[in-house]
Amino acid sequence: MKRIILTGGGTAGHVTPNIALLPRLKELGYDIHYIGSYDGIEKKLIEELHIPYYGISSGKLRRYFDVKNFTDPFKVLKGYGQAKKLMKTLKPDVVFSKGGFVSVPVVLAAKHRHIPVIIHESDMTPGLANRLALPSATKVCCNFPETISHLPEGKAVLTGSPIRQELLKGSKEAALKFCGFSEEKPVLLIIGGSLGAVAVNNAIRGILPDLLKDFQVIHLCGKGKLDTSLEGTKGYVQYEYIQDELADLFALADICVSRAGANAICELLALRKPALLIPLSANASRGDQILNADSFKRQGFCEVLKEEDLTPSLLLETIQKLYKNRQTYIQAMENSKQSDGISSVIKLINEASGLKE
């Protein structure tokens, strides 16, 4: 039996690809362990799956002034010491890292013990945590062809992102019943992200009467973002957040409007869902969503509108164009090499661990 340590945390995006790998890793007989922070989102998500979990000290490396910049390096050093002890005790055959600052001491500790490390970088350009970890990596998985030029030569592999397989098994009929929709009109799914996207929510609601002439609309608007004045609107349903029925809603959707987080758009690619991407502005992020969206547009998978360009007429026109040309986007996605992330990543893990299928 081969033993693997998974690591990654800080946001759900640093955990869900690891979770997507679990069924296949279990099929192959891996003994799976997880290293994360003491109390990050990864702890709850992983412990619910009954995977042995080890919390270590974790600090954040910031590009801006913060008093914690003086104390967090000591937390990272402590985490490195804890990770080295875990490597010595668990003796893994391979480490797979999805990133986030908690993963840095784990990756460095694995290198110290000469344990092969596979890193996955979701965004177009590596974030700071992964940049620190790159020299210790055996291979680096990525989602975008353009990312390869930003990574050490010979290490980069275009794999796409591991996607939760349950998302591929939704029921259109169950979603029709859940939403109270008919089969008479196509369905537009708006994905605001787990926290919602105020600009996207407002823009969609601003053209809702026009949208409802042609579409039925499912709006995932984020916690606390429901508009009670729209309750009971025929052909429109809104939810703060959906978990169990998400696969069904995807199955029902003809086209989507979404932010451009790497995991979200990789799910749209795997599901072959034509999308209008509205990336988070550079003012509110490091600009990775803009780069992600532009790459997907170049590959013919989607349309893109910048948040600052959101006008009612342009938004409506772009959604109508997306639906009219939906088969063109679907064909481009079907020809992509990035839509089977699990198989590609597992192949690299097996090669690094010495497992022969």
C-alpha cells in the first residue's frame, strides 16, 4: 500500500480538488492523510470525510504592511518543524499540494525528506505560496496552456483541475421539480460564488424582465443577498447557496453566468457549459480571475465581460449571443485536453509514488 499526504487550505478552492481525488485514490489502495491548518476551512471539510487530519501552525505571507508580518514567519517556522516530524512519522511515498500558505512548510518538509511532491496551480500565474514551493516540486500541474511559461522548465504539465465527479451526475428532471420550472424555455444559471457577487447580482436583476422573456433563471446569489421583492416571480428562483442539488441545477442549465475563479470555470469546462464570465476586478484581487477568463475566451470556451463594462444592454446582448452560439462553445470544450483533471493528476501521483496500475 502506498501512502499519500494531501495538503492545501485557506479557501475552499485549495481543498475541493483534493476532495475530488479521494475516490480514485481509495480505489487504487492509497493510505490517505491530510495536513492543514489548525482551524482552516480544510479541517472541517476533510474530517467530515473521515480522512486522518493533522493541523500545523500556519502564517500568511503578505505583500502589504500588517503587524502580523512580524509574528507570522515564526508560525511558518513552527509549521515547518511540525511538518518534518509528520514526514518522519508517516513516511509518505508522495505529497500532493493544492496550495495555500499552509502547504508551504509541508512541501519544504517533504523535500527535506526526499519525498516527491506534486503541486497543482489553479490560476494562470502562480500565487505566492506556490512560487515559494516550486523549487521543491517534482511536477507542477496547471489549468492553462499559458501557465507553462511561468513554471520551471520540465516540471509543468497541463492537466486541468480535478473536478468532483458527483457534479457530472445531475438529474435535469430533479432540477425542474426543485425549481418549479417547465421545459418550455431554456435555463440560465447565475453563479455568484459562495459569498455572492454584488455587481453581478445587481446587473442580472436589472435586466431580469428582459431575461425572463427568453429564459428561466436560477440565481445563486450568496449569503444574505436574496432580494425578497422578487420572491414568486414566474420563471425566476434565487438561493443563497446550493450544495446537494448543485449537480441537478448544472444538468438543467443551458448556459451560465459566473465569476472566473479557477475551480469554478474548470467545473464549467468539465460539464461543457457555455458561460459568460465576469471576473473579479483587479482592484479587488491580484487580477488572476481576469487572466483565467481571458485564457478561456482565447480557447473558445466562453464570453467575457469586465465588471466595469457591465451595462444592461451589453449584458443582455452577450447572454443572448452566448445562447445562440452555444454549440460552438460546447464543441471547443469537447476538444479540450484540460477537462479530465483527475486522470491526469492521478497518473502523475502514481508515477511519483512508484505505483503501477
